[in-house]
Amino acid sequence: MTYTPVGTANETLLACLHGQRRHVLGIVAGLSDADLRRPVLPSGWSCLGLIRHLAHDVELFWFRAVVGGDPAAVAALAETTDAWQVGEDVPAQQVLDFYQRQIELADAVVRATPADAAPAWWPDGRFGDWRPGDMRAILLHVITETACHAGHLDAARELIDGRRWLVNT
């Protein structure tokens, strides 16, 4: 896949992020509910838990809360103590739909915010002294985090059924 500039800095970075998001959803496509919920690594996370983490702790947190300063998003952060955990009563499709919806909402924030805009809200003390200075830095952070987690999902999927996302021969 080639990433070509599509306009503004935000649009170019968003195109790269979209590739990582497609990877996340693509590597878990076709897994059964049981496989989506099954931890395969010693740390105990599941594919479904990781996707919920991406929806809540990445898309909602970074774009709607930090960049957008949306009070409803900030309140939603306080309602979930551990996004990595998905209750057995929560349908897998609900988690996947939640991720897709958070992506849509995040994209709207990105498109409405200049690349050099400072964060509108920040959770004091959460990350020590580290704080991204503008939208561009946040986009780069989210691209990196999403790509890292896509790689985690690659490993989990290969352990579950042997499927690999990208095979270089």
C-alpha cells in the first residue's frame, strides 16, 4: 500500500491511520466469538479486549476527549475502569461496532481540527510529564499505538488458527 499526500497534514496522517485500523479489523475478521474472547498470551488479553481498548482508550480518549475536549467523552472515560475486559454478556459485534463508531467520531474531530491545535483537554498526572503538544503529535502517537496493537493481533491470530496478515516471500 502506498501512502500519498491527500491534502492537509491531518488528511495524510489520517490515511495512514486508516490503513492500521483496516489491519486491526482485517486480522480478526472471521474469528468465532469464542476465539475473539480467548486469551492466547500469558498476559491474558483477548482480541476483543484489545479492540475495546483501541475504541475506548485510543480513539475516544485521544480524539474526542483530548483533542476535542468533548465533555461526554471525558465522562465516558470515567465510566470504564478496564477497557481490556469484555463481559461475557457483551456481544462481540457490539464491541466491533463500538470501535467502528469511535473511528467515525474520531475522524470527524481530526478533520475539524488544525494540525497545530493544542489539546483541548488533558488528564493531569496520567502520563507523568509527557504531553503531546498538538494534533499532529497525537495523530502520530495514535498511528504508532494502533500499528503496535495490530502487530499484537497478528501474533494472537497466528496462535489461534495460523492465519497471517501479511506474508513476505
